[in-house]
Amino acid sequence: MLRPLAPLLLLLAAPAAWGAIWPQQLNGLTRGKVTTVTLPDASLAGEYGFEAGERAEYGDGKLLATAWRARDSTGALAILDWLEGEKPQPKGLMRLGNYILEFQGPKPAGNEFDKLYVVLPRLEQSPLPPLPGFLPKDPIPGSARYILGPVALAKFVPSIPPSAAGFHFGTEGETLEYKTKAGPLRLTVFSYPSHQIARAQMPEFQKLSNVMVKRDGPLIAVVTSAPTRDVAEIVLSKVRYQAQVTWNERTPNQQVRSIGSMLLSIFALAGIVIVFCLVAGLLFSAIRLLQRKLSGTKGEPEAMIVLHIDDQQRR
């Protein structure tokens, strides 16, 4: 029974599968061939929230645009770190909300680039996690990996078990490598929703062998491979948590309303209501006078019906 509907279903599905991300026009060039792109590891891509990928040619190959879309901005950040660490390392990758973009050719700039905020479907621009800002600076380029679950942990830091990380708390982590005088060092930092959860999870890391652990607020920093304990201590000391406080900023049109200004507003509103009632009454009287003049009647045009209820009760 579905066979007669097959051409119609293919026609309806074509826009979604053909050019589902990139627009028809970009940077003054017309879109040509469109292909689907994926990520190297399907399990890791699923953990990062990868949704779709697409590569489009513009202007007969003058511009090659590639896009990977994640569920949210955090997933896009994790995918960006992952792709930048692949061999050979790609160049020109950039993050736009929950998208990772790559341009080979004349990169869109100015108004052309601003159009991407409108044409890219399901663009999401939630704030990025603060965890990268708490880590030591100048890691080895391409060594950063964001950890959102057990798949990423097993792939990038297999010496730490998922039970120690405790991803059921909503834990996120990042692992990086640093150059030291004694040799390379790997640092992994986990971020927990609260100080209490991090404090309770700390003993799980202390059970691990050949690691050095430090807790700072909701962060737990772990050095899993270090040439010496001294260099590990130096790197751990650079992991510092700083609480972020958001202040309500005054907008240009914001007014501080006191009790006096509130009373003035009430009186102003009452005056407006009184004026409206007077104008409505005068308008109603004018209409009644005009109606009486046009009908040529004297006195009230409509008689009033009076019910003498008291007289009937006395009888």
C-alpha cells in the first residue's frame, strides 16, 4: 500500500537530506554538490551529542564548506577539541554555537558571515562551561580533550575508571598534556555540580594507584602520568577554582521607583480615568441631544416605566 506513495515520500525527504545545513547561496557563490560527513568514532560522537554533518561545494569548487552540528555548545566544544587533535591536524576550524565550521577557500566575512546566524538550522548559543578557564595555560597544542561521559574517559584517560569520575552527577572533565623540564605530563580535571559532591567523590580518586590528586572547590584535578612528583605538584598548584558571580546590570532605560514616584503614577492614572469618564459623559450627552433634535420630539424620547410595587402592597 505504501508503494504508490514512495515518490511523494522521497520528494518530501529530499530537502532534509540534500542541503539540510548549508544555504543555496554563500559568499556570493551558488551551492553545488552536497555530501554527508560524519565523525571517526560513532560511540564518542553520540556521547558528544553529534547530530548531523554536511559538506557543500560552492562556485564549482571555489569554496568548500563543512559543518558538524552538535546538540549544544558544550558538545560542539568537545567535538572541536577532538577534531583539532586528529592527525593530520585540520586548519581553520571554528565554533559557532553548536556548530563546528571549516572553510577551504574564500572564508565568509562581515555580513556574509553574519548571515550564518540566520540560515544555519537549529543554531544554539548557550554559554560554554567555565571549566577550561580554571586550567593551567599553555598546554601542548592539540592535546585538549573534553570529557562528557565514560566513552571519552576510556578513550582519552583509560587509567581513570568511570566509577571514580561519577558521571551520574552530571560530571564534566577536560584532559590536557603539558611540557615540563622532566618530560610530558597529563592532567585531567573534573568539574562537579557542587563542592559537597566533589568532596564526597575525592576518596574514589585517592584509591587509584600511581596518581596524584587535588581538590579545589567543585574541581578534582588528577595527574595520571608524570615524570616526577615534583613537576606534578607544580602543575596541580596551578589548578585554581574561582567562583563566578553574576551581577544584575542596570539597563539604559531602567528607573528606580520609590514610593513617591509610585503615588504620582497612581494619581496620574486616576486623572486619566476621570478625564476619560468626563469625555465619555459629554459625548453621550451630545449624542442624546443630536438624537432628540433629529427626531423632532420634545422631552425624553423614551418613556420611563415605573412599577408602583408599594401601592400594590398597600391595597
